[in-house]
Amino acid sequence: MSGTELVLLRHGESVWNAERRYQGQQGTGLSARGRQQAKQAAEYLQSLEFDGIVASDLQRVTETLQPYLDSQDHLEVRVDKRWREIDVGTWGGRMIANVAAEEPDVVEAFARGEDVARGGGETFRQLRARVWEAAHDITRSGVRRVLVVTHGGPIRVAAASALGLPAGDEMLLDPPGNCSLTTLRLDGLTSYNVPTGMDR
């Protein structure tokens, strides 16, 4: 493999993660567990060298990144909204169990692998297009390694694209854990869903 290496860090556990709510592009900051995960991830990242940092603009990502930024002073963050989580529309903030009870047909269709726009938001195909465009833009800089702090959905579709999986097959990949790392280049996947802290 060649080209720029993207090290994708999923955010720490948020309050809505802990409460088992859908988030999408809404949501809260980190839970107490998430803040601890972010500190441990920052320690883990000290062993790696980066030429840049790109991040989603959502609160749970900003709070996850802060402990690492506090530990170094030479890198600036470029915020890119294309690395936001998939938009789940009206499902944002709702309890996962309640959505399953109130909209079972949509939930079952998604579970079968149909690429539905949950809550009237985005499909995974749409997510994959914007994330892969953002990944290409990073590699055009020609730098060696970039830290990308983002969400589970974007990591999943970026990994699927790097592996050359067809649209829809990103659902075959396990959801990335909170503060896990996935490393890829545009032409391949180096590692996926590697824990950085308490879940190691």
C-alpha cells in the first residue's frame, strides 16, 4: 500500500450512547466513561506521529480530541463536517428500544441489510460518498499520516471503501468501539477497531 495513512479514532462513549439513544448528527458530550476513554486514547496516541488532524465538528468528537490536544502543541485541527455521523433524522435522541417498538418495519428492513434513510435522514450510500470524498481530500495533501477523529458510521464506510467492498457490505463490519482506532489508506485497510484503552 502507498499514500497517506489515515488513523481513524472513534469518539468516546457519549451520554446518549450510555442511555441507548440514537444520535446521528445530534447528541451530547461524553459520559464519565467516555472522558476516561478519551484520556486513555490520548496516552495511546502519544506513541504515534501525525502530520495533521481532521475532526468532525460534533461535541462528542471535540471532547474526545481535547485530552490529546492538551498533550501536544504543534498540530492544528481542521474541522470537516463531512466526517459527521450519518444523519438519522427524527430518530436522533430517541431511545433505541422505543424506535424498535414504534417503527418495527423500518428497523427490520435495516436489520435485513436494506439501505433505508432512518428517520428521513441519510442512507449509508450517501454517507459513504461524502466520507470517501473527504478521505480523498486528505490524501491529496501528500502527508504521511493524519489523525481523523470521527464516528462509527464514517469509520465503517471508510473501511469498506478501502477494502473495495460493494455498497451495502459495510454492514458486514462490526461497529467500531468507542475510542478504537482503524488505520487505512485509500488502497487498503491496515487495522480495524483496535482498542486504545480500558477495553484492550
